[in-house]
Amino acid sequence: MARDYYEALGISRSAEDKEIRSAYRKLARKFHPDVNPNDKSAESRFKEVNNAYEVLSDPEKRKKYDKYGDRWEMADQIEEANRRGGGGFRAAPGAEGFGDFGSIFDTFFRRERSGPRGGGVGNRRGQDIETPVEVSLEEAYRGTTRMVNLQSPEPCKVCGGTGEVAGAVCHTCEGMGTLTRPRRLEVRIPAGVKTGSRVRVAGEGRPGSGKGSPGDLYLVTTVLPHTRFERKGDDLVTEVDVPLLDAVLGGEVTVPLVEGRVALRIPELTQNGRQIRLSGKGMPVLGSSEKRGDLFVKVRVQLPERLSAEERDHFEAMRKARAATTANT
């Protein structure tokens, strides 16, 4: 039996979604192949953590896992067999074990795999798979790639894919007729993805039954916070320091972009906190190679930290001038 998924993530069976996500992210970073090159043990743990998260983060899959354990993917077949009266599967109380499958698999799989007389399992499309990925703002801006660890099915060599050996359930594949092997897939993440974007990779999900097509793989992206830019949809917001005299008299400052820099003209009498819009300098629009959001630059007027005697005289003169102007209005 595979390692318990709750144990793999180091969480309790009553863990809530937030705790599951937190545990997964911590372990995924720790054991990621890019962080542990050529470390087979870390690679194995990374796959284990991904498999556990895939199931426990999905409420329906988690419900099946809590009831049937590492045979959760067979839940529908098991329940169908019970309805047909094919056996007495018992889920263990407290989910400490996963029951005694007894003769249910012998009778059920022989019946389901027995060809036209048994009716067959039919042609069903395979399940979709979701895998969370984190990308930086720079990666979301220009697009990037990620290596995804998958479990690919292949026919069981012991039973030849039939699920039976000498009329009994094949113990190597446990009657499934297939075994899984690890595989790494490079996936392109397009420019413009946001937190919650789902990048589809067709045909890389769970295999279908019979002649059913395989499901799809979806990479669900999280764009990490940035130290300089705040993202709002396809727009970006940043702040720039503007010297007091440039804010009063007008001037020009350099504004950093996600990639590169741009000169920004500061109109005279620009107030502290004012936002200046730079059209088309924001994030790429997902699915469009030409459209981009805007960049909003928030002005932070910088006061001098000290004044020379000459500068103080000028400011005093300006204050008197302002007072006289106010008195005459």
C-alpha cells in the first residue's frame, strides 16, 4: 500500500483546505527537483507530495480517499459492484485502514473484463488533473516553462493488461491491468497568466477506459507578490520618488518597468500621491500577443533632509512671496 497521503503532507485527517495548501507549498519547495538536482530521494518525495495534494485538495477525491484509501480511484466501480451484489466491501471505521475488499475484486473485475458477455466497462473519458504552480511576476510577464511530474499508465507486463492471472486478480496491478510510471513533462506557461489561471495541456490527464480519450492536465497558477509592483488585473501600480522642486516646477524621472525603464515627465505642481498613467506599460493580456494593460505611477514627493543657508533664503523668499500673493487675492 502506498504511503498515506495525510502522512505524506504531515497533516491530520481533519486538516482544512488552507492547511493542506500551506503544507503542500512548503514541501513542494523543499523537494523540488530544481532545488535538489540528481537527488532521487527528493524527486520521489516531490512526486509523493504532488500526488497527495492532487487528491486531498479536491473535495470529491478526498471524500473517496477517506473511504477507500489508495483504491479511491476505483470508488465508482466498487460502489457499482456493491449495488450489483458483487461483494461486501467494508470501509474501516475512523479511516485507519481501508477495509477488506475480499472477493469483490475477484468477482467484479472478472465480470467487467470478461468481454461482451460481461458488458465491459464502456468508453469513458479520463479524469482531468490539476497541478498548482507558482510563478514570479517577471515569469508571468514574459511567459515561462515548468517541469511537471506525471504518473503515466502502461499495461501490466505480468497479466498483459487483462487484470487477471490464471483466472484470479493480478496482484501486481491489483486487477487494474495497468501500472504507472513517473514521467516529466515540460509545459509552456503563456505570458499574462494571473493567479487562478488554468493552463490546459490536452490529453495529459488520467487515461480513459475502453476507447475513451484521456483527460487533460491543468496547471493552476499563482503569481507571487512583487516588491515593486502591485498587480490589478492586467494593470500594474508602482511608486516613484520625485524631488520637491521637480514636483513644483516640473521635471523628469526614470520609472522602472517589469523589463526595462522609461522616462516619465512630471507636470509642474504635481501633488503627492498623484497617479500618472502610462498606457500599454502593464502586463500582457492573456491570449493576446499585442494587448497590454497600463502602468499607474504613484508620485511620492521627497522633501530635502537638510538645507544650505542659500537654499533656506530662497525658501524664505518664496514663503514671503506666497504670503503677499495670498493677501492680495
